[in-house]
Amino acid sequence: MMRDVRIQTERFDPGEELARLEALGGGAVASFTGIVRGEGGLASLRLEHYPGMAERAMTAIADEAATRWPLLGVVLVHRHGLLVPNERIVFVGTASRHRAAALEACAFLIDWAKAKAPFWKQETFEDGTSRWVEARETDDEAAARW
């Protein structure tokens, strides 16, 4: 199984990631691309992580998906650093021989990454104020359903 887990500052191209998954020859590819929302006057979002710990956590999440579903490939990309509204922040892609496995694994990966990967987000607004984003109970509930 192809597994690609990356934490990076660089932008990524979902089309390129999907093409890599499609090249594995399965019958289904599913994906999710997260984009920084600009609502409420958000000017930027800074994502921090603990190098090493975050990579291990993301790899463990990808490995868990591979044990639960018959996957041909997983791509899990999460950016860190300073991002602005409408920039891509996360990509999850899965390939399998069947659509249900690809779709379910993709949903699992984003739910678990959102709730379990050690990233910290600081929002800065157009008026100059900033705040750290608190963990959301709804994210934990989404992860718990798996």
C-alpha cells in the first residue's frame, strides 16, 4: 500500500495528489481538501505543531485507516505556518478497489486528523486581534463515531 504523510509549509496541488492515487489502479479514489475560511474578519491563520510528534500522530492515523479498510493508497497532507483565507490547509486522499472503502476511510482520516493530530491554530483578525482556537467538542464527537 502506498502511504504518503506530509506536514509542510508549501502549497499542494490536489490534482497532483489525486493523479498519484488514481495511478494505483483501483476502482475508487476519494478526497477531502480543507480550505482556510475567511469568515468573521479573519486575516490569517497560523498553524503550529511539534515536529516529530505531529508526523508520528498523522502516520499512526494513516496506518489505522489501512488496517480498517482495504486501501491501495493514502495521502495525508497538512500544512503549517502562516495561511490566509482561501488557501488550502489539508488534503486527505484514499484509493481502494471499491467506493465504500475509499469514502469511509477518507471520512475517518479527516475526522481523526482534526481531533487527534497535535496542531495548534492561532487566528488573527483584520482589526489586529488574535486568539488561539480551542478544541471543539464536535470534532471529538466526529472522531468518536469511528
